[in-house]
Amino acid sequence: MTKINNLLPLGERGLQIYHNPRCRKSREGLAILENSGREFEIIKYLEEVPSEKELTEIITMLGISPIQLVRKTEKIWKEEYKGKELSDSDIITAMVQNPKLIERPIVINKNKAVIGRPPENILELLSMTK
């Protein structure tokens, strides 16, 4: 594992995992990357929260809408946001302010990204981006 220069635009940074060590699926995703033999960067996104700009770029790479990246089972979502009319920008702001709302793990390689649920998504990304 190597620390990759975070000053580069997201799409030029190489292999990264947005990881929550307490999440079983995230740990499974990390194991896949470790077994791949590739260098990668671990971003503990609960500590190193992505900016709104970074999160917007990630959502674009994933090819989804912001609401699809939200963990809707989280207590904070149910209590603060569920049932409200929210713009995409509002949803991104909510995830930045409450990073527990971000689905995980997210694996990025250059300008492609996947959510590692199921973990096989990560294997597919690795095979596409050798």
C-alpha cells in the first residue's frame, strides 16, 4: 500500500478504497485489494471525509445519483432526512456532514468506481482496469 498524492484530481490518483474498518463488507473489499497484489490507498472516510466536490466526482464515476449512495438504514437518515424533499446538492451536503451515510466500500481506479456490494464488483473493476 502506498500513499498516493491527494493533490491529483480523483481520476488520476490510482487505486483507492473508501473504507470503514468496522464494516464487514468494507473489510471484505480491503481483502480483495490486498490479495490483488496492486498498490492502493486506504481512505478511512469517516476520518478523512471527502469534500462535496470529491463526493460529486465519485458519484459521477459510479454513474449513479446521490441518493443511491446513501445508507438509508442509518438512524441519522431516518431522523433527519427521510421523507424530505432534498436536491442532489442537499443529499451530498448531508453525506459530507454525516459520512456514516455514505455507502461503503467504494473502490476507485483512475476514472472508474464501484460500490463493493457485492464484493465481486471490486473484482470486476480490477479486471477492467489492469
